[in-house]
Amino acid sequence: MEVSLLGIPVIAGYGVIPIREYWDKDVVSLAINAVQNLVKSTGLKDFDAIYVGNMLSKYYEEQASISVHLADELGLEDVYALDVECGDASGAYAVLEAIKDVLSGESKIVLAGGVEKSTDELPHRLYRGTSLSEDIFLVDYIGLTNLVNHAIALKMYIKRYNVDKADITYLSVLDHENASKARHAYFRFPIKLDTALNSPPVADPLTLFDISPNIDGAAFLLITTDDIAKEYNLNYVKVLGYGYSVNRTRFYERFDPTTLTAAKRASQQAFKRAGINTSELDFIEIHDSTTIAGVLALESIGVHGSGTAAKYIRSGVHRLDGELPINTFGGLKARGNPLGATGAYAIAEGVIQILGEAGGNQVKDAKIGLIHSMNGFDLSSIVFILGGD
């Protein structure tokens, strides 16, 4: 475990808003609403630094410098404010910047998270936006969009390991089951496997229920040290470890497109920093922007061997009451995927689990959780391991 000049880095508060279609609010307003929830629960409103993850506000709303606007709305002046852009992992990377800031001793109390607003956009703009992290030449001239990469990987995976697509798509059934009990989730209803398999095609063989909805949301966390959290009488979750890595950006140049190499390396770093292994995890939040991405994530971080994760998901191992629950609030598929805020939601959900505040989504005796977030189709990945006392 890394220790700063002041103590152990911890997450001592969170604020999220329900993932919805916010037609009446702009991206800054969404961020403010989430931060207000954090301030209300912690009683703290003075921050040394603010890190805001966002992927597409400059493209969709033509709004930049969200962190500065947020600082202004909070009445803060002498504060370090920075926007963080790393695709749909932006929120997670914003939290990492906050952790590093605290570790360095430069800041004591830091606000970090993500915000995104997508529902005002027409489909062609939405699909274009979600592919901006990819090699734009390949997107424009070959049509190798983000979803196409996922579809190709799915075809390769099914052929290589002789896996039934139904087993892969079953991840969406599990996600919807968990989201049906989650107050902040977008799709709060269960689905049947036949419904998912027979939904309209999007990028063959991916169907509508294989992909996550890009939606509106904001989630923020308070990053500080254990000593300061105790001083303010705040409940907290320790940051036991973290890791990050990048991958070959051109999908066809990867040695093995069915392995998320960045996620694999990031998880190895995180486990090494935390001094634990997969057998000690109580739950996992994976970045399942598609069902195949979720399956590959479980294998790449070392939970299952290559070609085996889907059968374990369908067997019930990863249900809320299973041996190792995953996507405890519905994952990207059913909780929703607000892009630049997605990683921050996953981290907040990890904190909620460890603090025992998950209600009907609570994992029994949740002490250690792994959070995975990635940019595009594993262009880069980041992993956190969180733990309680």
C-alpha cells in the first residue's frame, strides 16, 4: 500500500445522480448536482483541487473547462482545477490524478469524478463521438468504429474458443437483474435471454442488448488521507492499489485481439501494489461497454482462463449471491454508460459496497473490490483495488 506524506489515500465521500435523460440540464449543471450530493453527505465544500473527467462535452455541447465552471459554482477561487480526457475512462483517470495529488502531499482534500451528457445527440453524432478515441483515419475511411472492433473481437472469440454466443450475451441478463434493484441505474428492469438474443442487430454479431446505452450522468468522490478523514469523522474506503496501461491503438496490429492487454497489465500493477491476488476479491466492477468486453475483461484481469469466462457468468458464479459478484449495480449495460463519468460511477459503487450502503444490491461481507475502467476497446485501461478495515 502506498502512503503519502500525510497518510494512506482514501475515498471519504461520494455523490452521484441517477443515470437518466436530462433534457433540461447542461453538463455543468449535472456535475454540480452530483457534487452537491457529496457536500451534503460529507459536510465538506472546500477543496484544494478539482479533477473532472469528461469525454465529449467539447464535441457535443461545445463546452470546455468544466472543472473551472464547477469551481466557480462552488465559490472556490484558490483551487487547482483540471479537466481530464481519456475517453470513456476519463472519470477513473480523474480519480487517479486526485490520488496522486494526495500521495504527493500537494493537496489534502480533493474532489474528483466525471460527468457526461449524451442524450441530446442524434445517433450518427453519438456513434461518431464514441469512436473519437480510435484511429480517426480508420474510422472515416474503413469504418473501423469502436463497436466494429468489439464485433470483430466477438467473432474471433466465438470461433477460437467454440463459445455459444448465448453464454456471452447472458452477461446483459445478469446486469439487468442487478440494475433492477439499483436506485441510480438507468434500466431498472430484468430481461430474458431470448429478448437479448433476438434484439435488433447493431454490429453483427452484436445486438442491441449486447451494447451499453450512452446516457447522462455525473459521479464525484472525495479523495483525502485516512488521518484527515478521521479528523472530520468521515467513513472511508482505502485505495489499496491501482494500475494503468495502454495498448496498440490499431486493433488489427494487436498480437491477440481477444486479450485486453492494457487491462491485464493494469490489473497486475494493482495487485502488486495492493499485495493481494484475485482469490481475495469480494466483488468486481468491470467495464462491459459490450458483453464481449466484459467477458474479455474478466479473463484479462486473471479471474478466469481464456475462453472460459462466459460459462462461469451463466453458471451463477458472478451473481450478487454468488462466489464473486460482478457489476453489482448493473454495469455499463444496465446501470448505464455515461462515458466520461462511467469510471467514477464504478468507483463510487465500489465505495458503496465496502461501506455497506448498497441496500438490495449489497454484497455480503464486501471488504475488497476491484474496479476496471477502459478507454475505447482497451486503448488504455485503469484498475483500482479498494478495501475496508
